[in-house]
Amino acid sequence: MLQASLHAATDKAIFDAINQHKITKDEIIQMFFSRGVIISKKTDKEDLAREYSSFFHSYEDYDNLSTILGVNSRKEKLTTFALETSLKVKDVESSIKK
């Protein structure tokens, strides 16, 4: 049986992301408000992060969080290099045969 690989952020990863200094209290309030939850500005950020990370999350939640954090999707680095040479295929084949 072929096992598919599913990549999703865990509740611990979301908790850690929300606790970063880049995320302001107002952004956390907006994240809760988008789910229909009104919170107090006096609530501790760690408590809010713990509560929010316990929710079920969709791709939009992950995307919103990564936008706030400024996470760039990693692109594979590809380098090409062209080498000019006077070698000919016949010469290489004959060297291999020897």
C-alpha cells in the first residue's frame, strides 16, 4: 500500500508561531474574530496562543499566519554551468573502452 505524505502544521508549531514577537496582540485578536470569538486585550498572549492552536485549522489559517510572519516559500536553488570544451564524443568513448 502506498502511503501518502501529508504536510500540515502541528498545534505546537502554531503555538510557537503565535508566540513570536512578530505577531501583535491586534493580529491575534483579528485571528480569533475571524472565527467569531471575541477576546480581551488583557488576555495573556501565551494563553491566546494555546487556545488558538487547539482549534482545527484550514489552509487559509496557515496562509494567514505565514503572511503575518513573512514566511517565504522555499524555492529550490538550481545552478547551471556551461563548459566549452574541445572534447568529442568519439574521444571520450575510446578512452572509456581503453
